[in-house]
Amino acid sequence: MKYRTLGRTGWKISEISFGAWAIGGAWGQVNDRESMAALHAALDGGVNFFDTADVYGDGRSERLLAKLRKERPEPFYIATKAGRRLPQQTPEGYSRKNLNAWVDRSLRNLKTDTIDLLQLHCPPTGVYYQPEVFGILDDLVKAGKLRHYGVSVEKVEQALKAIEFPKVQSVQIIFNLFRQRPTELFFGEARRRKVGILARVPLASGMLSGKISRGSRFANDDHRNFNRHGEAFDRGETFSGVDYATGLRAVEELKALTPKHVPLSQLALRWILEFPAVTCAIPGAKRPAQVTENLQASNLKHLSPVVRKAIKAIYEREIKPLVHQYW
């Protein structure tokens, strides 16, 4: 495993880390024993950064990470998120009362006195024009409840606005083979300001694993039932906003670029790591085998200029017209 520095924290974190959404729920059936085995496999493979949220399984994944900390002696970092407990997303909802309540709840779930990294969980754009919200986060750091804070965003515009606040240490943003716009402006600004970038949804909801087909069926509670046709309301998340049929067609072209015996998931993660501005990718996993497959991307050779050019061509032809200017 290789490590990169997260923002100005001084932390060296694993360039392939662990996204805990799937072990919380919303990705089909999940088993806590298997989830714990996946978490242990991540640590065994050199992962030292785990990303979760208070709404993943209503705190389920936070509690599993607390259990991991109890069972393993080595240090690791846990980043969680706050804001999606609001019944309706409004800037007014990010009040001192609510932020304190969300943080206190996560502290209890994580069984800790201090959260390593708290991220605002894709708040509405108006929040980034309210300096008082970031002042509340500063106060939570002073109170010892947070070590650092960052944001998770939906749009490049939000990312650029967020990093104007000097204590924002990280930005979590969708970045993958289907969502390449962040490279155009945001990456350069983030590097200039020494802000870490966490690449979320790195496998486009599993589409870039290469294991989903036209006949794949998902459990009723699986969020991948959305966006089968590139619905405008869901362009921000499921399959990175790409409609199902187009995604599958692009995947077949991408598979032709993968070296023999290398899964598409590893090529997709390796492509993300080609960008020095990225601190880490945070693929999810529910089983140890998935963790092991993801971690191998850290050991792949750099992609050749020919492969990178071919990837860009597929994006320009198949994907860019559908999603690029939305986010």
C-alpha cells in the first residue's frame, strides 16, 4: 500500500481506502460478521482511512468501525459525515443546535471523544455562502469534538467555494472514469490550497467493476435500482449519472483496455491514482474478497499514455455529453 498526505493535517493515508456506505445498508443484503471481516481485511492490506456517515444504516457503519477500533490495536483514521439527517435539505438546517446534535450522536456511535474528520454531507449550495456554518465547525474543533473538518460535495462549484474557507482540509467529490470534470479547474485549486481530495463513488456504483450486466437485478432497498435511464433528478449519484445501457456499453470498451487477468475495477482505481491531486479513492466493499481486489490497484503499474488517451476518447464519445456540464 502507498500513502499520500491528506490536506494540511500531516496524516499519511492509504491511497486506496475504505468506503463504508455498503456495510451500513442501501446496497442490498448485508451481514455484520462479513462486514467486520471486510474491515479487518482492509486493515490487513494497509488501509488506514475509513469513510462513513451518520446515515449509513442509521449509524450502523459507525458502530461497526467502533467495534473495529476495539478489536485492533493499530491506529487508523475514521471520517464521518453530518447533515443528511435533515428531513429536508435547507441551509437553515445547518444550525449550531443541529450540528452539535449530529456530532454528539456520531461520537456515541464511534465510542470516541473526538472525531478525526467530520464532513458536511453534500449540503445545499447555500451553505457554502454562510461563513457562520464553518465558524460552528471551528468551535467544535476548539471544543475538542473534531480534529479536522471537510466537505462532501455534489458539484465542482461547491468544491471551489468550500476551499475558500481556510480550515477545510478535504473535499470528497465524485471522480471516476465516468466523471472527469473535476480535473479541469478544481484539482489545480485544491493542490494550490493544499486541500485533500477523496474520490467518492470511484467505481460508479459498481458499474466500473465490470461485473454488472444488462440482466443484473438488485434488492428492493438497493439504491442501484435508480437511474436506469439517466433520470435528471438522479444524475448526481447512481452510476455517476450515466444511464444504465450507456454505462454498460462504455464498460465493454474499457474492458478491452485492461491487461490480461486485471479486473476493470483495478484499472478504474489505478486511473484515479494517476492524478497527484487525489489523496485517496474510497471504494466500498461488503466482503473481504472485494477489499483484496480493490487494494491491488495500488500495486498496478502506471497507465501508459496510449491507455490514458483511449480512456479519454471513450469518455469524450460516450459519457461527456450526458453528465459533464451538470456537475
